[in-house]
Amino acid sequence: MRLTNDIFGIALRNSEYLAARHATLARNIANADTPGFTPSDLLPFSAASATDVSAHLTEANGLEVVHSGNGVDLERELLAAGETARQYAMNTAITRAFHRLALAATKA
């Protein structure tokens, strides 16, 4: 049962990461016309989960934010938002499959 808890724990952390990344990208898009605004993005999930996240004091739910230093590029932001949506859909599908597997194992 520990493996199942680990899988669902990773899926939960990934969902939280994707929600924080979505909020960060949405803030970038919303401030596209704001003079002097510096867009930001989160470190990739693999890098954020490999470090001690609690050691970083950051802007987005304990995840380290990387400031790009350039103006907002709407095309890049929209591509990143689409990538985040695809990752979230994949995370949800994997979680659903493991949930069905766990239910089948307990019914047998």
C-alpha cells in the first residue's frame, strides 16, 4: 500500500506544481501591457521536486521562481500554458489509472 500512497503523493505534488505554474503564466499574460513588468516561470517539476522545496522562500506556493528578465512574449506564455494543460491532463489520466488499479486489487 506504500507504493500506492507514494504514487498518489507524487501526483498531488505535481498537480499543485501545475496549478502554481498556471497561475504564474496567467499573471505574466495579464501583465503583458504593464510597463516594467518582469515575467517569471517556475523551475521544472523534476528540479523543484528534487530539491528541498521548504528551503526556498519563493512567490508561488513554495516553488522556486525563475525570472526571465525580458518582456512578456505572449506566444511563449500561451505555448507554456498549453504545455501545462497537457501535463495536467496526463497527470490526471495516470492518477485515474492507478486509482482503478488500486480498487481492482482491493476487490480481488
